[in-house]
Amino acid sequence: MELSHELDPHELKALVKQLHQGDVLDVAKSVRLYSPDAPSYPNEVAGVPHDEPVMTMETRLPSGLSVIVSQDCDLRRMPHLEPYVVVAPLTEVDEITYREAADNMSTRFFAYPPIEGHEDKHNLVVDMRVVSSLEKTALLSSHIELIPCPLSGPRREDLLNFLGDRFGRKPFPDEIERQVIRPIESALKRVRQREGFAGVFSSVVFVGLRWSPGKSYCSLMLLLDPKLRERHKVADDDVEAVKARLQKALNHFTRNGDYSVIPNLHDVTKVQATVVLSHDEIPFEVEQLELD
């Protein structure tokens, strides 16, 4: 496919040089595919004429904002090689969901600071459940505002890791997913919500699982950053309290399965690399879980 001869190549080169993952666009629309035979939200498509098995649905974003989630290497390529920019909406969420996202405890949402010129929008998160492709050349339009990424250097790194986890999460066998991963998620959710434990979870920088086929024992390892512990005033007694509560919750959520999960919490500086590498990293997946 050839680009329009009316596009200025110099302008295109200047455009791709200024784009960065995490930049904000005042793009207030997303598009998704759905089947009129089995829609997720029947009320939205009631009465809509349809004669195709798959159709498109346009959604207006209440915040009016989207975030570029394409990798920088793709953004640097000219449109004839990488013609699209992948964007995800900025969505307003409740305070609890926002706090969990800000603590890197979500694989769906990533917390954003207030956006200049849009200070009336609060608790904004990148919603990775909804992604759309936007023609890269559309960013030449004078009607689309490009707002430089408002994240600090460390938070940009967090965004990169968040997107990598979202698109490249390690697949586990169905049995482990069902009997181990989901109970871990539910246990983390339960313990994280306990008042006084937020500082410990805000200090966690790695969650890993070690398991072996045919063996019922599984090791859950949470590593804490000493500097974050100091910032959040986390004492050893706080860590031990979380460990005890987490063990109790894990026992509860694995009670009907074939596996037991033993939690271990350590400072990241006190664990050998070989021990860390023996654990498969799993994401914080603690939002919107049903607890029994």
C-alpha cells in the first residue's frame, strides 16, 4: 500500500521522531468488533440493522483521552512500514481501583497523573482491555492534540513493564491456572484490602511462583525493595503479619484443590539470583476478584 503523494515526507519524519510510548492524545473514540448474533451488551445494538457476522461498534470515551501504547521502536518507523499507532483509552475509575493500579497491582489498568488541560478528569488509568489502531498519519491533523507523556522516568519504566506483562504474560497449564494462580490472586486481593497492609504491598517489586508437575507443594515468593520499605515505613513485624495473613488466605482458597502454596517474603537484596530465577514471575492481578 502506497502512502498518499500529498503527504510531506519531511513532516512525517518529524512526526515519528517526536512520538513516545505513553504520550496522550485527545482522541475520544474507540472501535471494537462484535458479533450481532452474540453481543456482550445487547442493549447497545438493539435495533441496529445487521447483515454481516462481524460488525464494528464505535464507543465515545468519557474522558476524551487516549494513550499511545505502541513501542517506541514501532513509533520511529515510517508509516509505510508501521502504519498504525496502537492506543488505549484513559478511563476514570474509583479510588480503590486507582490506588491498586498506582501500586502496580493490576495487569489491566495503569495509573496516570492528572493531564494538563484536563484537570477535571480524576483517577485516570490506561485501560488495556480496550485497544484500537489509529493511522499514524492522523497525528498530522491539526484537530488531534498530542500531549507529551506526563510520567516520570521511573514511571515510564513501570509503564513499559506493565505493557510487557500484559502482552507477554507467561502461560501456565490450565490446572495450575485454576488451582494455584487464581487462588493466589484471590488471597492477594483479600490481604491487600486489610487496613494497615498497603505499605507492604506498595514495597513489593516481584511476585514469583515455583511449581513442579506432579508435586503438590508450590512456593510463592514476594520480594520487597528496602528503599520502598523505608519510604512506606514498613517494619519487619508488618512483613511477618502480611505473611501470616497471606498463608491463612492461601489455605482458604486452595482448600478444595490438589496444591498447597507457601508464601515467602524477602527483601530483594537478600535473595540469590538463582532462587529468583527458579520462580516464574506472575503479575499482580488483584482487582475485581470475587471472594467467597
